[in-house]
Amino acid sequence: MDCPSIIRLDSAFERLRSCSVSEAREPRSPIDERLLDVRTPAELAFSPNGSRVAFALHATVANVGSYPPSDLYLVDLDSNTSVRITDGVWSDRSPTWSPDGSRIAFLSDRITPGHQLPYTMAIGTEAVLAANLHGSAEAVSWSGAGDRLVVLAADPGCYGLDWSARAVRGADPAPDPHVIRAREARRRLFEIDLASGDVTEVGPPGMSVWEFDGDPDGVVVALVSEDPSTAGWYRSLVARLDLAERTAQTLYRPTWSLEGLAVSPDGRRAAVVEGYSSDPGLLSGSVMIVDLADGTTTDPWPGLQTVGLVEWLDDDSLWYARCDGTGTARGRISLDGAVDERWRGEAFIGDEVTKPKCAIADGGSVVLTTHQAHGQPPELARFDHSRREWTRFTSFNDDVIADTMFPDVRTIRWTAADGFEIEGLLMTPLAADGPLPLLTLVHGGPTWNWGAFFSDSEPNAVLLASAGYACLLPNPRGSIGRGHAFAQAVIGDSGGMDFQDVMAGVDACIAMGVADPERLGISGLSYGGYMAGWAVTHTDRFKAAVAMSVVSNYVSFHLTSEVWMYDEMILRGEWNDPTSQYVERSPVTHAYRCRTPTLVIQGAEDRCTPVGQGWELANAIAASGTEVELVVYPREGHVPMERAHALDAIRRTQAWFDKHLRLLDEGG
């Protein structure tokens, strides 16, 4: 791999060791290499008769390059046996069945890494490229007759919607020089004739299409934005498309953002989830029903405010999956307003940790999901209706957990400064006694939460707790899982009450006897990185900090990030007003007060929190005379995707905390 750029901004301090994780680990402790081997079953698709399920098995990282591979599998539901139907170093994903169940369409980057194209295959035969596209395909669907595909593709240069948040890769080599025209790249809808291979653009000109559903021979509904740029996602609307005329009839213009569009079987209604969200892909909210004839929109379930995704069961009811504090839940809702919650528990159900989700067949008698929990890696699971519990039936990750003991974890609650109850997770070394060095790990978003995940994203609490740290994973105001008001409480108060919620959690851990008040650290990624940067510029209580993929200066963030609409939502005032929150709520403004040794980690190609944000925070802290180090990973975006980089970030994070919280106290 290319070595990360490590920038020492204060030469008076010794260089951090490249790896201080001992090679001699306890034989039963979870190890970082094995956690990176986790594979996640995702994108479940039932065959038309409901007897089989196709899915993609996604790797966590890429051993070579920065695009994690995935293969397609097929499960026979009668025997619960799975067989791999594609195999390669590339990413095969998004399987969808033809109407007669004889073929599967899917997306793959077999030709150029990162550039997804549509393929079709009959089971047991080789895949066939349906058509070459200039942009990268993100979704594929069949026509009712099975003779055409409808494909959603993002132009090269668009903001990537995966965890990397890099620019979308096109078919051609990267241009030299880059010529960027604001709002020119967008997401387009195409129709592919499978007999001739002809490709026709059928989406509305000048708009971006974010999601679509329906039959191109009948009703097609989409989430579209009049602003074609990434910022348009925040203001997308529900529209009925005429693919022949390339027109969009607006049906519903929401108050908040939209995701999870699903058309009813009879084509009369569409369901969509609406809520406040800081990022595409993180939305949790209320289920809205849109009448496709006149655009009348209703919320039959006003008390249901934490739904991730829904799927129609029949013309009058849907299955839903939702966040429930640190757990998840699922059930059935009817258009008459009835809510029948069938299960809730401390597990996460869904193939992406940002959205609870289930897949259904046979009138709802068969319900599948990707299931994970603490100590239980993601596997396919089937819901047992009689016992109302999940039965896991795949074992892709058995080697990851073999002979491994995981840290203790529990949900804790504490009282915030204004008397509000806040909750989070506390992870501690197995059977350990306190007080221990405490690491406060703040999640990103902020519209996300810490839940029942097998292995968290960076910073990884499982590994840090196994290394001897107590880890507090707080869900402060701004988190999902507790309704609209709780998620929206961060608006106009970034770094305000949410920061106080976090600090109250630290005090609670000290009062419990778990945490040593003299050995406190803080870390986070994305908004969590912002909170780590905010913390070290507002308190001296933390003895070390690791800030990853940070937001450090809201003014420059607004002008360089692809998700700049987020700051317009969360902050009061204008970016060009020096008296606004854009300045007052930026960590760099207060960095002169920082006395906490801080490690800053950033991806060179991050379009969400651009690398300049890391430079600004590191330079501002260095100007205060405080120890700081900046690490920049080439080719990486928001989250490291190359194994060597991901492993380096994990080990470097622990090494930083070992140095400042443990080794000095132990004579190291």
C-alpha cells in the first residue's frame, strides 16, 4: 500500500510508533484482523414464487485497492442452504429477479473497479453485460415483460452514496485536469433494451433521480430533486414519471427529507419515509402514504417516528423495521392506522447499520433479515412467527468469532444537565473491575445512533474494550431511535446540549466507579470527529483525543463539502456572516484553548468531510503549542476501505490512547 501521509505539526514531540499493538494477544480476545474479515449478507431479493432468495455477500474491506468485493449467493428456503452463483475480485451487488424468475439482473464493477454496470444471468450460466454506461449504476429493475431494464446511474464526479463518500467513478480514466462545473453532474434514469442493447435516457431532464419504483410499462414513481447536485437530496420530492415523455409530475413536496420509496402492488399508492437527516442513507422517520392519482399525502401512524424502511405486504398494509433506542423493532402497519409490533429487542436487523430493514414473501409468512448483535456477526435470519424471535441460518462469519470472548456491554441511562434522560452503551473488558481509563466514542451523523452492532465502525469499541478500556458510546440529542423531536434537538445547537449530554455520560461513568477521572479520552468519526474536536477546544478533562473525518470549520466545510446542505439545516445564520454559528460553532475558532494531545485522521478523497478540514484542525491545534498529528490516507474517502489503511487506523488509534492514557501511568 501507499503509506499514509503522517504530518508532525510540532517537531518537539517524538514520532508516534507506527504500531503499538502487541503481537502477543490473549488467545481468546477479538483481533483487529479477524474483525476486518466480517462479511455481510445484504440486498435480499425474493424470487417471484418466494422459494429462493438472492443476495450479495459484502466484504468489509478490500485486500487490494479500495473497493470491497462482493459475490452473489442464492438461498433455497426449503432447505436453508446457500450456494454462491458469482465469484471474483470485483463487486457483484443489487440482485433483482426477472418477472418469470428465470434470470437475475445485478450490478458489477468487473470492467473498471468502482464503475458499476448492469448485467443479467440465468442461474448456472455466465453473466452478460446488458449495456455500457458512462456513469456508474446504482439501482436496476425489470420491466413487467422482462425485455428491458431500468437503471439509475450517477454521472462521474457525483457524490458517492456509499460509506467512502468519494466521487463516483466513471468508465473513463480520471480526467487530467479536472474541470468542474457546479450542478452539472447528476443521477439519471436509463432504459436498456435487452435484445438490441440500446440505451435510452428516460428520466426528467435537468433533475436528479435518487430512487425509483414501479413498472416502466405502467406506473413509475421516483424521488427527484430540482437541484441536480448532492444538496438536492435534502429537498427531494415524490414525482410520477412519464418515461416516454421524460416528464415528472410532482405529487408530494415534503417538509423534511425522503428515503425508502415503495409503490403498492396495485400501483395506487406509494410509501416513503420522511424525517430530518444529516446525510443521505441515514434517514429515520415517519411513514408517509402518497395517493398516486391526486398526490394526497397522509401519515396514518403519527406515533411511529423511527422507521428505517418499509415493504408493502398487500395493497392495504406494510411491514416496517425501526430503531428503538439502542435496539430495533419490526411489525405490521395497516392503512387504517393500526400498528402491530411483532418483535423488538437488542439486536440490529438490516443489511446496513444505518437502516433497520426486513424482506418479506408469501403474504408476510416468510420474513428475512440480516441479523447481528453484540458477539453475533451479521448473518441471514428468518423470523419465527410462533415464537416471535429470529433464527439465524447462515454461518459466513464462524471463523471470525471462533474461540473469541467479547467485552461486556450494557445499555445505561443518565440525566443530562437540563434533567433530560440520555442513554447509550457501556462496553468494558470482560469481567473487569473499575476504575478504568474511559474512552468516549461519539457516533457520526448526528442522525445515527450506537446500537446492537457486532463490530462498530471507527472508533471500534469492541477492540478498544478488549484492550483494557471502558468505552462509553453515547446517543445524545440529535441521535435517531427516539422520535423527531429528539433527532431535531441538535438543529441550531451543534456542540451545545448534545455536547453536554456526552459530558454528563462521562460523569455518570465516573460516579458508577467504572471510569478513572484522570484517564479520559474521546474519539469519533464524521460528526463524532467534530464532537471530538469541539471537546478538546472546550474542556481540558480529556487527556487524549482521536478525531476522524472531521468537520472543523463550518465556513470552509460549506464551500467544499458535497453535503453542504447539512450545515444550512443544522446551523443558525449564513455562512458569510462572521457573527453566525458558522464561526462560533467551529472547533478551529476555539482551538487556541486546546491542551489535549490530538490525533487527526482523514481520507485524501473524502467528499463528505474534505481533507482540508483535517488540515485546519491540526494546524489550529498546533498553533496552540499542543501535541497534534495528522494522518492522511491516499485513495480513501470518509471511512478507510483498504485493509492496510483500516488496520493502520485501528492500531494507530489505540496506540495514541495507550501512549497518553496508559503507558505513561505504567512507566511506559
